[in-house]
Amino acid sequence: PSLSLYSPGRQSLPQPNTMWSARSRFLIVLLLSTAFTVDLLFNILPKLHQRSIRSQCPCEESPNRSAVPRNSPANGSGAPAESGRWSLHPTLSKLRKLFSHPFYRGQSLPRRPGDQLLEKEDAVKYCNYKAKRANRKRARAGELTGGRYSSKVYLASNWLKFHLAIDRYALYPRSDPFLDRLLEDLAVLDVSEVDYTYDEKALNGRCNCKEVVKPSGVHLKFLLKFQNFGKAMFKPMKQTREEETPEDVFYFVDFQRHNAEIAAFHLDRILDFRRVPPVAGRKLNLSKEIQDLTRNEELKATFFISPENNVCLFARCLYSCKTEYAVCGRPHLLEGSVSAFLPDLYIAQRELIKNPWSRSYTFANKEEWETNPNYCEKVKHTPPYNKGSRLLNVIDMAIFDFLIGNMDRHHFEVFTKFGKDGYIIHFDNARGFGKHSHDELSILAPLTQCCRIKKSTLLRLDLLSQPDYRLSDIMRESLLHDALSPVLTEPHLLALDRRLQAILKAVQKCLQQHKDGDVIKDDVGDEFDFIDFNSSVLTR
């Protein structure tokens, strides 16, 4: 007889329909729970977070927003910053008068195709790529509840306006509201992340104590990142404003001064070069705005508490990673300079070029220009200095460096797109304003050896030597706009007037030795031909 599958002596199996129904219900519930969790973490919470901070984000406010900063960490109290700090006040008459002068309002050159450094489409495309990459990085790190980066924030930011304003003539226009708003952002905008700078990461703490010239990554500075994709470099205070560089200290081992970076930006703007990226002073809370915001464990490991209960940190380099080389807050706050980054090299390449008048950077040796008074003849026959404006731009840079007392200009950078006639970017001015009691005339070697100067440069230098436009007065008023005012001591301001006279005397000496046309190179046309450059005081 055939055996029945469900014979009485055998245990019956569960029905297939019943088993599948239970498993299906479990899988459906699990799938729905997973979908809800993912939507909550990656969609709902980030949107709620963005909505909660949108009213506080200055980059998403309307273009006509007030110039009054938000609650600022710069003053350490969280109180609103002083109203109107970033706009010219009517009582600052000399500064307003200067920027209203024909020398500062004329010669506006129209943009031609190719004059702009960046196209908006390229900048936005690159920003979208950065936003996606940053969000993937945050997701991999498990940071699922924080705000997501969005290129829409970047489109409304002053960083984008700054980058799109860069052209073959200057880093920013003479008058545009975005510049003052960008300076405000540098001073008060909330920092989202802190890290070592790129050159310090490349150095990776590898230092040689026997090196005379220390690499760039040795110096203690930080990369600040903001939620709107803005980036800036923070250089902390290492020397008080009243201290001068000791006489026995070589220029290549001098301190890097944060207030020199701030003052150099203002001076560059007053001279109408507009080749120093925007810089503002700021106070950072070392604990909350650096230690808590960095993901770099090596940076966190450099923090310690001093005997005075101040928060301190030091550089990673072996010969400077000691407490005696540290910078310290009071007890948490530390002031410094915040310099806006230029567009990334991926979309705006720059070329690093050795300065023909670079110093030897040794204790004994000298460069050829220091011993050969006819050195410029060699330079004038060497491309790209033999034609175009490159040599004149080097002379502009030498005049600027002489005014601030900067002897450390061994290289300079230019935008690759603008070619050989592109202006020189006046980067890294932290070794300026070290000695107010000494004028280093050798910095003027490009001017005194070549006896060339742009007409526009000479016009403005002479204007700033007149009582109504005295350079020290203009600088004093301009620096009042910075959050760390007073930025320079009075002796440094007065030294500017003295050095300006030395420059004009050098030009007068050249005019006595050469023809006007050989010395003064016309870059402004015939608009100011009525000026007599041979007189001791230029007529107007």
C-alpha cells in the first residue's frame, strides 16, 4: 500500500502560504523602517537644520543687507559689533576725498573677452562638485545629522562675488559693496571647520634645524573653512604691536606679524594696486573655534594649558614644537589676521616665479644685484622683463615692499591665464612693519637700478605726499575700519611718510640722470599731461 504523506503517525509540516505570509510581513516592516530611517537622516533632518540656520546665514541674505555684523566672536563678548564699521564714515574726510580724486576714479578699462579670471558657469560647476564630495565625506565619517553643503549658498556668497570680480587689471574693483561685506564675513562669519594649511600638510612636520630658510609649512597658521565654501588663512598674533624686530635678527627668520598682513592690505588698496587679497582682523576662541572644529588629530594634540591657565598650541615642526614657541589665548581668545583665499588652483592656475631681486638667504653670500649696479641691464634683456609690463610690476612691488619694510620677497605669483603682462599678486606680507626706526633702501633696488616707474604709480605716490592726502593720515583712518584697530602704532604710520619721501627722491634722481620718457612709463594716456614731473612739487 502507498504511504500517505500525512499519515497519522507522522508530524504534519506547516502550510506554505502561512510561512510565506509571516516572512513577507517581516521583510515589509524591515524595508519600510530602513527607508524611513534613511529619509530621516539624509533628507528631513538636514532640511530642518538648514531652515533653522537660514535666517542667520549672511551669505543668503539679500544684496541690500545692512553692513552691521552679526553677533561676533571678534570682540569675545558675543555683543553685536559696532555699526557701520565697514563703510566709509562721513567724518573720515581724507579717506573719502582720496577715493574721490580723479587719480582713483578715472582710467576705468572696459572688460574684454578673456579679461575675467573665471566664468560663473565654471565656478558653479566646480562648486557643485565640491558640495557633492564634501557631503560624501561627511556621510562616510558618520556625520549624518549636521547640515549638508549646498552650492546654492555659494551662489549667494561674497566669496563668489570676489572670485568673479578678479580680472587682468586687479583682484577687485575700486568701489563695490561686496568687498566691504567680504571683509565683514572674514571678521565675524561662523567657522565650520579648521585644519592645517596645504603647505604645512605637505611638509608633514619634516624640518631640518640646520636650514637657514625655513619652509613655508613651518609657520603656525590655519586654514579656516566656512559653510558657504569660503576659505581663509588665519595667522595668529606672535608679536605685540609695540615690539620691533631686534637688530641682530636676519630678515629670513623674522617673526610673521598678523597686523602686518592687515595693514598691507589697506596700504595696497590706498596705493590703488589692489593686488593683496582681502584681509581682516579677528579674534578666535582657540577652544571652541579651532580645537572643537578640527578633525585633524595631530592639530588637536598640539593644544595644552599654560601655567597661567591660558589655552595654547604650537607648530608640528621638531624645532618649534615646544611650549616656548607656542601661541596662547587670553585665556581662550587669540587675535590674528584672516586672509581670503583666491580661487582654487584647479580652476585658476597660478605660476610661481623667482624674484630677479631675490636676496641670498645666507649669512654671508650676496646676490649679483647686491654687488653689480648695472644688474638691471641684464634683467631688461631677459624675457619676460624685456617687454610688456612685467618689469614695471616688479618695481611696483618693490615700492610696496619698501613702504612696509618687507625684505622677504624671494618669489612672486601671477595668474597663468593673464600671461606675461599679468599683475603680480602681493602675497604673504607678514614680515612687514617690523622696524619703524629703519628704512631698508636696498628694497628699492629695482627702482634705483632700472630708473623706471609707471606714471599712474608716481601720480598717486606724489598725491599721498601732499598735506591734504598725507599717507599716514589716510592709513590711520583706513585701519579704523578693522576689528583689531589700532592695527599699527604711531611710529609705523609716520615711517610711511618718511619712506614715501625717499621713493620720490629716488625718482627725482632718476629724472636728473635720464629723459622723462625713459623713466616715466605712460600707462594712463594723456589725461594728466599737465603735470610737471621735474618740479620738486608736482603742479596740479
